[in-house]
Amino acid sequence: MADADVTHRHYLSELFMQHHAWLCLRVRRLLDSTQSAEDIASETFLQLLASPNVVPIRDPRALLTTIAQRLVYEHWRRRDQQRDYLERLSREDAVPGESVESHAATLQALDRLDRRLDRLPAKIKSTFVLSRRGGLTYPEIAAHLGISQRSVSDYMDQAETCCRRACLE
């Protein structure tokens, strides 16, 4: 297993050296910031590194583009959520004693929480979203995802632990 891990890392290191600059330029066309483009390009390779051992990829640029595009969509979604939150705050009466710094801290906490949830396995994240945003009960979630109610309960525990950790950062 250790040899496979070393081979995996070496292969991804080669991919990084060959394609990172290209990917940064490609992502940069979609974003307003060179720094954000570099972050997304790096996160693309981190996701490959975290995946099970990758066999030689037939068309690495296509795979890298697909992963990076998904990350760009997530970046846009977070940006839109932050903009919507700020717009709602500006429309509401300000809470006495609440400062701009407090609003910024809230946005940062929401961003940390969103990033943490994005790192969860798909079934755990889906379970959490269906419960909290969709308002589904555990039996409804179990039926929807084709898992047991016990799994739903376990997944919710894991997601809530993730949320608590994000709040403590």
C-alpha cells in the first residue's frame, strides 16, 4: 500500500509540474483574481491527491478542467451567498451595537462552515442539506438516498460535528 501511495504522489507531482501553470491561466479567464485562480488550481490538485490512487489519466487536462470548473462554480456560489447576505443585512434594520466587524466575522464563519461541509463525503453532505435546508425527516432522507435511518443518524452526527469544529476555528 505504501508503494502505491508513493507512486500516486509521484504521478500527481508530475501532473502538477506539467499542468499547473496552464490550469492557472485557464481558470484565470473565469475569475477576477489571479490569486483566486491559483487557489482553485491548487485545490484541484489537492482533490486529486486526496482521491484514491489515480491510474494514469488518459486526458489529464480534461479531468483538471472538470474539477477546476466545479471549484469555480463553488467559488461563485459562495460569493453569491455572501453578496445576498450583505444585501439582506443592508435592507434590515441594523441590530443596535452590531458593527461592520461583527458582520465580517459572521461572513467568515459562514465561509468556514461552507468549506468544511464541502469536504464531507457526498452522502453525509446530502443528508445534512436534506435535513437542514430541505426540512426532510430522517425516514424521508433514508428513503430519498436509499440508506438506513441509522446511517442518516450517523451522517447527521458527523455533519454536526463538522459544523461545531468550523465554529470553533
